Amino acid sequence: MTAEAFLDVQEVTKRFGGFQALGAVSLRIRQGERFGLIGPNGSGKTTLINCISGTLRTDGGRIVFEDQDITTLPAYRRARLGIARSFQIPKPFTSMTLLDNLLIPIEYARQAHHDGVVDEAMGILGQVGLGAKAHVLSAALTQIEMRKLELARAMAARPKLLVSDEAMAGLSSAEVDDILAILFDLNTHGITIIMIEHIMRAVMRFSERIAVLDAGEKIAEGGPEEILANERVERAYLGE
């Protein structure tokens, strides 16, 4: 495996009936990279991530992760290989405590049943600033706490690749900084991160490289300054 091919998305196509949501989209993400994925609403970002994580099956193309073709693997097998994602709308088990919410991915996604799973879950909650609420029902959390729990649940699977799907939507500027700090910390511990985000300040600050989708096609890719200066990207967001 080369550093250039940690995740290799090769001309992925996805259709819903007669509507083509993705048209031969390709991405090559390096191990340890902070990668941004942006685009207007309906551009295909979540569809692409669903294809990578296995929630959706592709209609064409290949997806290779650590030199293994995972195109036809179900989502649970991709999770066990090290691909995890958070969801734009957190859906924890509201009748369970935060601790129990983390034990589920630890014990089932990773099939870990050792004596240290509770300590491991507590460590993850501490890492996202929720250690003091381990025994609180998740239904009692604030919006920012719910976002942190969603990231913690993804982290519990011990991912090599984490997809953060709009983890900062609806948050205040200070709360956005809290989530960014968590993501930066995860990346320093070796986790490759794909960030989908509409808050441009956040994605530009976080990402080393950014890909831009529009109407199911990749229209640009490069560093943050290059993307900001791209006229095609400007037209996609602002119109002619």
C-alpha cells in the first residue's frame, strides 16, 4: 500500500431511478490526511459518503481501502476494516446512558468483549469532554453534547478513516471550535478524516485538501486557497 492510496475512490457512479446522483467521481485520500468535501445542497456529498461507508451500493466504479476492494462489502464489514462515520442528525439510543451508547459499537462493531471495554468507553467520553455525563441518559444532552456523543460513537469503532458528516451544523462559533479541536486531536492520533461541512470557516481551517462536488460531479480539488480562488467553485455556490 502506498501513502497515496489509503482510500481510492475510482469513478464511482450512483443513480436513483433516472436521476444520476454521482457521475464517475474519483478521489484519492492519503493516510493521515485531513480532507474536506464540500458543495451546494444536493451536490452528492452524502451520497458519495454513503457509497464509501457501504450504506449505499454503487452502480459503477470501485472503492479500494488499504489495497482491498471494498466495493461490494456491506457496511458492517467496512466498519470492522476501520471505516466509521458520524451522521448529520445524531440518533443515539435515547433510553440509554452515554456509556451504554458507546459500549454498543465497541462490543458489536469491533466484536470486542474484553474486561476493559468500560474503561475504554470512559476514556473516549473523556476525550470528547463528556466523561462527567457517562451515566446520564443521552436524551438529556444539549445539541453540542449530542454532536460530541455522535463523534464518540464513531470513535468507539477505532476507525482508521473517520467521516464527519456536518458535525457542526447549527452550532455557535465557540461550539464549532470545540468540535474542531476534537477532530484535530483525532487526526494527531493517526486517524484519517474526511470532513463534510457547510461552515466554510471550519472546513478551510481544518482541511489540507478539499474536493468540491456540484450536481454529482467533482468540479475542483486542491488546497484551501486554491479552492477559494476557483471561479467554477464560486459559480457553483453563488450562481452566474
